[in-house]
Amino acid sequence: MTAVNDVGEAAEDASIAGHHPRPPGFLVLALGSIGVVYGDIGTSPLYALREAVLAGIRKDGVISEALVHGVLSLIIWSLILVVTVKYVLILLNADNKGEGGTLSLMALAQRAFGKSITWIAVLGMIGAALFYGDAIITPAISVLSAVEGLNVVTPDFEPFVLPLTLIIIFGLFLVQSQGTGRVAAFFGPITLVWFLALAAIGLYHIAGNPSVLMAFNPLKAVHYLQNHGVVGLITLGAVFLAVTGAEALYADLGHFGKKPIRSAWLVVVLPSLLLNYLGQGALLLANPGTIDNPFFRMLPDWGLVPMVVLATAATIIASQAVITGAFSLTQQAIQLGLLPRMEIRFTSESHAGQTYLPQVNWMLLAGVIVLVLAFKSSGALASAYGIAVTGTMVVTAIMAIAVMWKHWKWPLWVVLPIMLPLLALDLVFFGANSLKIVEGGWMPLALGGAIFLLMWTWREGSRLLAEKTRLSEVPLKDLVGSLTRRPPPTVPGTAVFLTGDTESAPTALLHSLKHYKVLHERNVIYTVKSATVPVVQANRRLKIEPLSDRFWRIEATFGFMENPNVPATLLAIPKDQMSFSMMDTSFFLSRRSVRASKYQGMPAWQDKLFIMMARNANDASSYFRLPPGRVIEVGSQVTV
């Protein structure tokens, strides 16, 4: 009779099992969310209203009261409907064991359907791919817009804006390898000061022209769109700049929780943003000539330089949040089998979520530098900003419908009246931003398309490779039975064979028997599986199944927010079940040399792309954190 045992935590966690640090308080989490979650949307006032009004001038020719009130109303109700209703009130409830984000929602939807649904996987990959476009544009446009405030201090600074922007961006990416833990401690307080400053300067100008409060009337937005046709749509595309960063609400759910994120938005962030936008509108009505930079023109001369410094700090924080999000997203994609293995470095001994991915970091830096040099100003970059975010929001809304229906068990007659209007609003924003494709919107779409192609190729290639490998493998139980009846010579120690198929004998085991003609005293067939939850509970981590006196099968399951550590899981097994000593244990890996074949399921060019990705994937021994001196790799050739 087969016995299946569940074992406890990994050894690295066991050392701190007796220590339970007090969780951060509500106010600490709310303050942290202000810095990390709202850094991106908090820097939108630097450019959003300016770009929207400039788009409206194309028809009006002048900055009229109707134009300003219409744009302000569009911004106000976009913040209320898109951010507050869709994300704060609805999507924060769609958590996957406490985690949020596009791939987390995809995994939740897949689990709700009980099987892998291709269209859900495609939507998840599209959303993830478009996020990388956002991750490249955000640092470029945010830092540029802040440094451009120097032009308001004096035009003599203009030649230094671009070089200073590049220096700040390069420094930002350079420090990523050191970890963000220490810097993150200052994110909340600095961003809180930023929002309070936004509110204060906005209030000052509203007091001079209270008529801007009429923009809270949604009819102002409706009338503006009715009377401006295509220009109204172009304006709407620029208005969307005010809500970029809303996806961070959902993506950072696991770091802070629903209540702190909601409270920070409703108490601090939303009021501050509304006051600042209304203040900029009041300034434009009083002095239309300030349209070149209404945000910094609101300030007195003595406050310009301090505000430029504070704005630069805020944009660095906003950029940091997006970069960290790209690291987390890539880590999830690797665990879900959408990207090949990459080097993941842990920058904190106490917080597993603080990681650094060198390849992602330098690719993002290269992309940001190219954007800054190509577009040269935040106004030009605004044309490229928005379409990636609107695409992600459309994807999120569609998958949310699936989750509410299948996972929450809400009837469709309840789900559709709630979500279809919000989805329609996202589609309108996407359509409005699509008008800017020629002006620069093509860039995030091209980047997203390239990343989606990589994800799809890796997913399909891995599936075909697994199917082809399975055809040539021997059933594991048949091999174990044969070796039990006619055992080969025995050598001392334990051999751990890593494989992706629990039912077939690992290629490394077959080659070892063929060439060495010996068998270890103990042999472990070890399989790493990925779950559709972010973190797997300790008592569900491992399944141990004895196959004979000398063979065991172990399945280790890790969540998509975790990183597999094979030796640690083995050392954590109670000694009465199985005792491991790393000095007596060897790890066997199958290194497959992949070759293209014209008779398989993908086109030849895609075969070559998959092979290139496979060859550049991070070493399996490093990814699974195997001890370097205890690894033996056995090569084989497979065609795809």
C-alpha cells in the first residue's frame, strides 16, 4: 500500500519558525501603500491636465471655461469610476490567497474553471506583456516631467534637463542590485509630503476661482464629449494619463492588504489629486499663458526649487514601484511557465519578496534610455503613454468577469450589469489612446507584442518538448520493478533525480544506469510543481511516496510568488521519515540539447526562437539552488 506523507517547512524557514514578528500596524501599512502603491498615479498631475487641455485646444483654439470644466470633469469622474469603483471597491476583492496583479488574476480564473483555459492564458500573457511597456515608459515620463520644472525656474536650465534626467535614471537602475528595503522605508513619508503639497497648492488656487468646483457635475464631461467629436476622444486619451498607475492598486495587494490601500486612497490620495487638478484648472482660467507647465506655475518663486526636488523624489519612487513590479511579474511568469528561468537574487534575508533580476533590470534601463533620447520631453512621451495601461485594464476587466462568475459564484445577471459598463469605459479609453498610435503609441504595443510572442513561444515550445520527451521515456514504476527484481551493483549515498514528469523515469536515471551500471543506496525522483496560488502552505509543500526499498518519489509544490529551494525542502523532512546529508547526496539533472524539426507543431522560425530562449535560460542548478559541488548533468538531444 502506498503511503503519502505531508512534511513541513523548508529548512531555511525552520530556523526562524519560533520567531513571529509582530505584523505592521494599520497606519504603517497605509503609509507604506501611499509610497509604493500610489507613487505612479501621484505624479500624474505633473503632466496629465496640461496634455488634456492642449488636446482640447485643437478645436477651441483658446482655453475657455467650457474646455477647462469639461477636462476637469473627465479627470474627476475617471478617478471615481476607473480607480475608486473598479479597482478600490471591486478588484481588491479578487485576491488570489491575498495576492493581486494580472498573472495572479489569470491563475485565479484558471483555478475557478478547474482546467487550463487557453483564452484566459492568452489574456494573462497580453496583460503581463503590456505591463512591461508601462514599466519602461513610467520612469522616462515621470523623471522627465519633474526635471522639466527647472525650465520654470529659469530657461537657462533647459540644456541640462535631458542629461540630468539620464543621470537620475541610470543611478536609479544602478542601485537596484543593492535592494530597496532601506530606501522603501522613506517612500511613504516622502510621498505623503508630496500629496499634502499637491493638496495645499491646489486649495490655494481654488480659493481664487471656486467656479472650478462645478466640474464635479458629470454633465460637464458629457457635454464636452458631445460637442468635440474626434477632438473629444483625443482629449479623453490624454485624460487617461490621470489614472495611469491604477493597476498598482491591484498588483500590490499582497504587500499591504485591502483596508490600508482603500483607506490611503479615500483619505489621502484621491482628495489630494482632485484638489491639485482643480487648482491647476483655476490657474488656467485666471492665466491661460501658464499652459506650458501649469503644475509648476502654481508655485511662488521661492517654492519652485523645493518642489522640483520633491517632484523628482516622488517620480523616482514612482519609477521604483514599477521596476519592482516588473521583477515580481517576471518571477511569477517564470513560475507559471510563461518565461524561461532567469537569475533571481534575493536582496533581503528577512523579506523573500525583495528580489533583483539582473537581466530584467538592464533591459528596462536600455529601454528607458532609448525612450528619453528618442522623445526628449514628457509632452512627446505622453503620446506613447496610456495605450499599454488601457490594454491591461481591458484584460483585467474581462478576467474579473470570469472570476466573479466562476469563482465568486455570482450569477451573470448580477456580474454583467456591474462589469460591462466598466469594461465599456476601459474600451473607450483604449480606443481614445489608439488614436495616438502613430504619434508614439506604437512603441508599447510593439514591445508588448514582442514579449507576448516570447511568452507564447515558451509556453507552446515547453508543451511540445514535454510531449516529445514523454514518448521516449520508460514508465517509472516499471523501471523500479525491474531494478528490484534484478538490482545492479550498489554504491553508497543518495541520488536525487530532478524531472518534470512524475510518471516517467528521468532521462538522467536511464543514462546513469546505461553508462555507470550502478545504483545508489537511496534514489529520489524529485519533481517541482507550480501552483496557481501565490504561496503554498507548509503542510502541503511535499508529497513523499515510497516506490520500493530504494526508491522514493517526491513532489514539491511552490506558489507562483515563491522560489524553489530543493536542498532546503529535503533537509526539512523529519529524520524518522527520511534523513538527508548534503555531503552524501548527489543531484542528477538532464541537460537537453534542443534541435529544430520541420515535422513538429511550431513554424521553423518559432522553433529557432524557442531554442534560443532555452539556451539562454538560467542554469537549472542555480534556479533550484542546488549545491554546485553536488550536481551531475547528463546530456541528451530532443527535437521540437
